[in-house]
Amino acid sequence: MAISRPADNVPLPAEAAAEPQPDPLGLSLSVSQAEGEWGRGDALVAAIGRVAAALSRHPAGSGTQGREATIVLGSDRLLRRLNATYRGRDVPTNVLSFPFKPRARADREANRYLGDVVLAAETIAAEAAQRRLEPVHHVQHLVLHGLLHLIGYDHETEAEAVAMERLETEILTAIGLKDPYASSPPSQH
């Protein structure tokens, strides 16, 4: 479920941010580690970048071209707090999306920013182990899922869920990953 951007009183703590990936024709990402044990540093950022590039190349991602987003690598503690604050669910979850809503229509720079995708290290690691997935592949799936929320996709109805899962499968298999929905239990998002 896509939810609104956090208010100033509940900031997303950013300790170390990677510079946005320059691609004037694609989606530029900043990756920020807020909390949690993520490891893999540059390799993880590169894997996240591959997903963003694949989304930008896909017809469904045409709205991402020349736009920007932030991926926040967080912890279960952070996602639980955000989930409780913005969704009324006092439990951790794997991914949350916060679409950016500019305050002034005339602010062209604000219209470039799509929003934030926040991930929980512990939940993602547990889900990957349970499903026998490479953790980095599960991160890529959840980044894509979150980015799709930022550009307006959702899964509130069965039809929306089927369409979103189809897009995720098309984009992920285009970069050599397995279908994330092939015989796997439903995720928490």
C-alpha cells in the first residue's frame, strides 16, 4: 500500500547517502543507509540501480524517466515505527513507499522527485531465507515493488494485484531474476 510521505516530526534518519545515479533519460536514485545490517555496499547499490534502469526502460516505467527517488536501507525497528505512524500497524514490514506530493504546482524541481522507498533489513533477510532466495534478489524485487507504488501502482484489489505482479515479473525476469511469485508465500507489504 502506498502511503504519504513522512511528516517532519518523523524523519527518515539518513547516515550515509550515495549520490544519485546520473542518468538523464532514466530514474536517478539516492541510496541511504539509515539503520540495519546491509553489508554488500557497492554491490547492493549496483543491484538496486539495475532494477531502476530496468523499470525506466519498461513501458510501465516511462513516468520515471528524468525523475529521482530515494531508497532508504532501514531496520525492522524503523519500519515498525513508520508502519505504526502511517498505516496504524504496529509491526515491521518489508517495504514502505512514501510518494512525494509537492506543495506548489509551479515547483518544477519538486515534480522531478517521486518519493522514498524504505526497506527493513531483518524482515527481508528472513523472507529471503524462508523462500530460499538470494537476499540481493529479494531486495531488488522489493525496491521495484516500492518504486511501482511511487508511480501509482497498487494492489488494493485483485485486478490491481495481478497487474502489479505481472509488471514485477516482466521487469525482474528482463534482468535475469526468477519470477518472484512462482510458488512463494505472500509477502507482508
